[in-house]
Amino acid sequence: QPLARAPCRRCALVSSSGQMLGSRLGRAIDGEECVLRMNHAPTGGYEEDVGARSTVRVVSHTSVPLLLRDQPYFFERSRETVYVVWGPAKKMSREKAGPTYRALLKVVEKYPGLQIYTLTEQKMAYCDDLFQNETGKNRMKSGSFLSTGWFTMILAMELCEQVSVFGMVNDNYCREKNHSSVPYHYFEKGRLDECKTYLAHERAPRAGHRFITEKAVFSRWAKKRNIVFTHPSWAGG
């Protein structure tokens, strides 16, 4: 069945970035009508910085196994959360019984009432087309993988009247000399550095997430839509 829910007036889109560490924005995030999170980013233990509520969680097919490792946390204690899972047809197809789709079916059988939706092939193609229209580059020919942030921002614009984005840097941030060094994920300290990861992906000839390119697009969208970036704060341009 298609996802049908009333629009949210005000949404918090919470990045999984290490920028969130020490932000103490949890209360502000939880104060928004709807809270969107990504992949397997936890709230437990980080509530002061990232809040506790999760209205919608957008999940890559590659992150589904990480959710399955902690099913009580994600699927039992978070019954109010709507999960939106994206991925290629070979993984997600209902008709072809893709492996990720089959795994999600088992979860729904185990936790009745759990709300899990998948992006249709048509919606996936729409997101690809949007990337090409905005960048002039064909996603596949340019060796690009869309990030979960791309899908989350598109969903937020469709779901929310106003979007407050927490913890997302702008497209110039990582090229500035004095940018701060933070973990790629707030819950994985001491592993990947955010800017080093962004720059490596941006330069990769194949299979790269174009995080920086996407943020330049988000900046343009913010000029047309009610999108505000906070911590760090920056304006769409």
C-alpha cells in the first residue's frame, strides 16, 4: 500500500554526522512535529544531542542488515516510526523477491503493526532523474551512488511544510582550511573522518557518493523551499 499520512508542518531532518556531538540540540529536535532520521543512526545514549523521537527513518538497502542486528531497539521499542527503505530493484523487488524485500517481509511478520515502506522503481527513477536535472550528470554514467541523505531530503520536501536540517555542512565546508574534524557518524567515534570521507567519495571515479554535490543542490533547493540549516548554520544559495 502507498504511504499515506498527513503532512507535517515542521520537521527536523537529523544528520548522522559527527557535527551533532556536543550540540545539545536534542530538545529542539524532539520539539518539532516530525523527526526524520537516516539508516541505523541510534538515539539511545545520544538523546541530549540528537533527541529521542523518530517519526520517519529512511534506510538504505545496505543498512537493513544493521537494523536486523538490533531488532528490539529498532522494531520493538520504536513502533511509532515509519521506515522508508530504498534500494535497487534486484534487492528490493517484490515481484522478483529481492533479498532485502524478503528480509523485510520476515520482520513485518515478526512485529505486526510495524510500518515499513519501500520506494518503488518509479520513485527510484525519479530520484535519479532529479540528480541528472540538477547536476547535468547521469548518475550511472558518472559512477555516482545517491546517498540516503538525498532520498531523505526529497521525502522531507514532500512531507513537510518547513524543514530544519540539523548537523549538515554546506558544500564548501570541507574545502575550507580551518574546518573542524569530526567523525563521519556521531555514533562511530574514532573511525572515519567526515570531510576526508566526503572528499574521497567526491573524487572517486566509480561507486562514489557525491555528498558535496548533493549539498550544493540542497542549497539551491533551500532558496525555493522552506529549508533551514542549523548547527552549522548556513543559508541556501
